[in-house]
Amino acid sequence: MSEARQALLSVRDLQVHFAIQGDKAWPWTPKHTLKAVNGISFDLYPGETLGIVGESGCGKSTLARALLHLNPATSGSLRWKGQEMSSASDAAWMAVRKDIQMVFQDPLASLNPRMTVAQIIGEPLRTHHPELSAADVMRKVRAIMQRVGLSAHQINRYPHEFSGGQCQRIGIARALILEPRLIVCDEPVSALDVSIQAQIVNLLQELQQELGLALIFIAHDLAVVRHISHRVMVMYLGRAMELAHKTALYTDPRHPYTQALLSAIPIPDPDLERNKVVQLLQGELPSPLNPPSGCVFRTRCPKAQAVCAQQVPVLRASGGGSLSACGLA
């Protein structure tokens, strides 16, 4: 994406920390701080898809929720179309949320079981556009249902009457009804069968091209992320390890963590799959309550040196257009 274009979303050193104190702790027991997101920076441009990948517990979903102020940020800057939102009021966020919507991981759990499809999809309109008549709301609901591949005769059904893929289409319709500029997709296909995953990903791509949407697409499946994304950010223990265009990241990864993740992707060719070298990560993922000093990945990194325990690496150019948080890259 051209740097001359104005970013829709600009994030600088975003941090989301939680104070942790056990239920059985004494009043004088010191609190611990869980650094779920610890210094994330990126820009997102109109029509672009940023893929975010990483192991479970690395902070992907917390970051997604912080972008919508569902988890308030501890510090850092978050700008939407140039407007600083990190310290904005609830009223300001309400206005911005018309432009930023979210699709959640569990299709069925994200829908109210006591509401019909018409009520679920139309709810954002009743919240943000109370001036619309009931007929206008129903007209918009029917139109968006058709656009995401749902039939109009299903409009009075309840979520339990739909399959997982259909429920996710309902979630996408609910996100699109306000005509947003950005949709944050928090692992939207992880609970679906492979064939249904492809349908949902293709639908999102079609909608993006048709409506000019920007997407943040969070997933574990690196093959899916490569298919849908323009750029990819790799997270580990609350920090960004690498940020690059998908071609550069998948063909020439610079960070050892990215290299290990990509080496685990299955190859369809049996001969290549049999002979490939898999870079297995040693040890367990450290606790975010007590992360390693310096580079948080150093305890599992095959290339770690003494300097890695002393300095916290930041994203910097490492060749090929990639940004890598590794001093050895």
C-alpha cells in the first residue's frame, strides 16, 4: 500500500495490560500484571487486509477487541482516519463504531438465541439509525441477507436452525448492515469445516472488492491468511515479531519464529512433505505474567545469543520490505 495514502487506522505502541490477583489472595498479596498486548504498531489502509497470526495466547484477540475499545487500551495511540481515539469518550466511540465492525470466532455463540435473524441483523440499524422506519430496516436486512448468501424466507428463523457456516454469514451480514469501512475478523473460520472456510473467505474477499472494505483477519491457519491478506503480522507473547507483505513473509521470512511457523505448514506434495525440514520450537510458551527479559522469544529461539536477554527488539527493516523484531535477522 502506498505510504502517500492516508491510513484508515494507525496504531502506535498499543498496550493492553490486566492486573491479576488470585481469588484466594490476601489483601496484601501483590498484584501481577498480564501484558496481553505489549507495544503493537501498524497502519491499515483502505481496501487492505492485514492478517494477524500467532500461537494461542499471543494477544491476537485482545488486540482485536482493543481496536474497538471493547478492551480499553492501557497506553499507546490509536487513530481512526486521523482522529485520536485512545482517550476518546464513549459517545465518540459510539459514532466511530458505525465504521468499525467485528465478526467473532464462534458463529453460534455470537448470536442471541432469543432473537430472529431479522432482529439480529437489524439491531445495529436500530441502535445507530433510530430514525429508520421498521419497513426501511426490513428492506435493508433482506438486501444484506441476499448479498451474503442467505435466503429471504429464512428471515424469521432463530440461530439454532442454521448451520455453523450460515450463522457466520448472519454475523457478517450484521457487521455489514451499517456499511462500515473496516471489519475486524477474529478467527472467523476456525470453528468451520474446511470447505465452509473457503466459502466464507471467498465471500469476505468478494465483499472487500465490491465495497472497498479494509479487513483485519486473525487466524491460526497460515494458508488461509496467505490467501486473503495483503500484509501479515506475526505476534508472540503480546509483541509483533514480523510485519511484511505476504509474498515476502512466506517466501523469505526473517524472524526465527516466523520461520518455525512456516516450516510447520503441510505441503500437498508427498515427496516434498516427507523431505522438508521442520523447525520444532523447544520448550513451552512462557507465561505472559512473567515474560522473558529482552526478546520474549529468546527462550525458544534456536539462534538466541546473550544480547537477546538484554535488549527488547523493535520492528525494523530487515531487507525485502520486511520489518522484523530480531537483531540477528
